[in-house]
Amino acid sequence: MRMSVPTVFGLYGDSDSGKTTLLVDLVSQFSKEGYLIATIKQTKKKITMDTKNKDTWRHHHAGAGLVVFSSGYETDFLLHRTMSSAEIIQRISQFGEYDLVLVEGANDPTIPKIQIGKGNKRSNTVASFKGNLKEIVTLIKKELKETPLSPQVVITVNGKVVPLTQFPRQIITNTILGMLCSLKDIQHITDVSIHLKQ
């Protein structure tokens, strides 16, 4: 069955050390392989993504503890309070099932971390990044393999990976497996590859 808690890795380092570049490279690598990824950007700076005097800012200043901005492009949840890493990850799990959560700027001692560049080591640092992307990917994959995942469905349309949440991923998996199991001479299915070209 599916793991209930995603694998979590943190990245940290001084400003301009390459944290975001590494995070983007990891997201790209793992998402191409069909893993569902969530990311968290943490900072010590007291900043907000909201814009003063805009409608959402006005909603908050009128007393709303949670403001949701929804457009034809995205949905943003603006929760006006700080949260621990554990609580953020718990909330992420309520949005969908993710295989891996990467935390940029991680400081939580319970999260295994990768250090980028020099500086003071944080607790639970398990690796240092010095251009060794392949080693970091292998380390993360080892943790991902320790808990079995649900069937991995990767759909690409015109060369672009289509992100799937749990519901469509399960529907597609069940439909394909149901059709294949009804075919003659197909018994134990471990891997399926379908390529459709129009």
C-alpha cells in the first residue's frame, strides 16, 4: 500500500550558495521519474507574499485568519500564522499524497538535511552537496525505497509530464490493470508500458 507520510529532505546553506538551483534540479529529476513532489521554502526573514492594500491583504486585516485567492491559474492559501515544519508537512498531506517533500532552508532537527556550501553544520545533516548531484539523488532514492509506493503512473503528452494526483492516478491504474488482466496469457503484472502516437 501507499506510504502515509512522504519522505522529507531539507536543503540549507548560506545566501547564494545554490540551494534553489539544487532543489529545482532534484524536483526536475524526481518528477520526470513519476514521483509526486511538494516543496517548502523557509526563511528567517519576516516577509509576506501578500501585497499591501490588495483585496486579500484587506481580507486579512479585517480579521480573516485564512484567506484563499483563487483564479483560473492557481489557488493560494494565505494562512496568517507561523507553523512548524511538521505541521506544514501534515497540511501538505491533506492536499494530496506526495512521495517526497523538499524543504529549502530547513532548520528542523528532525529533518535529514543536505548542506550546500560552507558554514555551520545543522543537526541531522546527512550529506554535503559539492556538485555531486548523482550521489544526492541516490541518497534520496534509498530513503524513498524503504517504504513501498503506490503504482507509479507517468503520463507524458507531447513530451511534457502531466502531473497526477492520487485520484486520477488510481483510476488510470485500475482501468489499465483491469483491461490487461482480462486478456489471455496475462497473469502477474509488475510493469506496463503503453506508447500512443496519433
